[in-house]
Amino acid sequence: MKIIIERTKEEKELDFKGTIEELLQKLKINKEEVIVARNGALVTLDTELSSEDEIKILSVISGG
């Protein structure tokens, strides 16, 4: 699967099977600080992934 991490501008290829939450744990990314898109659509933490997916991990920006 192709993984794009927006904050660090990293692109990785990873052989992974599991959920979004498990992927974030593996990458040591705090699930509270990001939203995730799979193949261009936003997904929830319990979404199952396959090796053909393209994942974009986007930083959540908040302000006041």
C-alpha cells in the first residue's frame, strides 16, 4: 500500500493488513491529531485496509 504523510511530506510503500487504527499505531502517529483518507475518501479508524489502497494521513488543524 502507498502511504502519504502530509505533515512530514513522506511517501512510503508498506505491506500491511489491518485497520486504520492499527496502521497509525504501527507508524507511531497519534490518532487524535490526524484524519485519514483511503483512495480519496475519508474513513474511520475501524476501516479495514488492503495492500492496493492509497492512504493519505492528513494533519488536523485547529485554531481559535
